[in-house]
Amino acid sequence: MTEPQSIIQLIAEVKRKVGAVRKRDKNAQQGFMFRGVEAVVNAAGPHLDKFGVVSVPILETSSYETVEVGKNRTQMGHVTVEVTYRFYGPAGDYIDARVPGEAMDSGDKAMAKAMAVAWRTALIQVLNLRTNDPEPDETSYERSAAKTVEDYRAEALNGNATKQDLERTYREANRAGMLPQLVTDAAGTEMRLVDLLVKRGKEVPDGLPRNKDKSVSRSKLTDDEKAAAGLMTGPELRAHNKLEKETLSDPKKAERLDSSELFDPFTTVPPAPNGGGS
């Protein structure tokens, strides 16, 4: 009975079958050609299957952070991973390949992209696929310089800012540890950045569609838009109205809630910032 080939022998066979994987995809932003994940997987996958090679990913480490890129300071999720790919042969023996992966995405796909990059790297390096150039990513970004306290002050004093804009500035400045920093308002009065943001938050409009009586036109907002604006969504409003009705009929049954206190982030002073002082 012929003994099965070792995983090393099978990897060599797969490599000979796959050959070179050409760069056929084009980076839309900068115009260069690159070798995509799908191209590498489609080239190697059928031959791995033919020789009975199975790969199992083992996530060793991962990290996630939010960064800003480009002139518009677009918020992007930035993920880095280290993955060990264990290649098994039919005989049960295996080899390991530990590779990094890195990706950015403005939605929730950064981790999936980073894992895909790691898988592509593993296939290229384990199978020693022929390439001509260092492989670039499909999209590339230039990370924005870190904001200074003066950048946050400028956002707070922006005459076109809405409450939602100031809420975003507050969250960013809090993450950066800038809220306790001293700045001056438009009149030159010195105060903490957190106090300036709260003050401006009480002054500016919220940018929401309004009825003739100046009330918010809830019918023109989706539940996601309501949630982003700090307003009650449809289900929340129905639950609130039910609770209010129960309260009016039996004060002991439930405690009445004041929606203006719950859903206007600038009605009350925000929580103390990280590292904040008096």
C-alpha cells in the first residue's frame, strides 16, 4: 500500500499547479494594479482541494482602533491581526504559517478585510507564488494628523455646527483626553473645552426637520436617524407612551419618565471627561 504524501510534498505539488498569479485588479484611487484576495484564492483553492490539503485559521492576536484619514478626516476602523494557518495533509500531518493582516474600513468590515489579507499572504508565501512587485492593498489611505485642542475648539465654535456635530466632537475629544484642556470662547473667555462644548450644545440648532410649530418632524426621520439624533425611535416612543399611560392610571405602578431629560444630551451636563478636573 502506497503511503500518502507528506504535507510538504503536497504543498510542492500545489505550487507547481498554481504557477504565477497575475495582477489583474486595479486600485480605483491611485490607478495601480494589484493581486486581489479572490484571484489568489481562486487560483490556489481548486488545487488544494484536489490534493486534499485543508487549512484551519487560528487567530493569535487582533487589535482595533478608530483613525481619521484624508482631508475630510473620515472615521475608519483600523484592524491588525496575526493568524496562524495550519495546513493539514490527508495523513494528518501539518505545517503552520503565521502571518499578519491589516485593513481599514468605514463600516463594520475591517476585521473581515484584515483576515482576508492574512489568508492571501499565507497562500502567496506558503505556496511561494511568483510575484513581480510588493503587493499593495486594494485601497490605500493617508492617516490624518492627530487633532490638537485648537482643532476641537474650532469645531465647537463653527457657526454651521449642529448638536449632532458637537456630540461627535465631544466623543472624539474625550477619547483623545482633550476635554479638560483650557480654551477660549468667541468672546475670549477662558474655560475648559468640555464647558465650551456644553455651552455651544445648548446654543446651536439640531439640524432636524421641523414642523410649522417648530417641533421636530418625526415622520421625516427613520428610526436610525432618530437614534443618531438622540430622539426616541418608534418602539421606544410606544414603550414610553405605554409607561406614561400606566403611570397616569396608577402612579404606584411605574415612575413617569421625562423624555426631554432622557433624550436631549445637552439638557444635563455630560459625564466627567477622562482625566478631567474641576
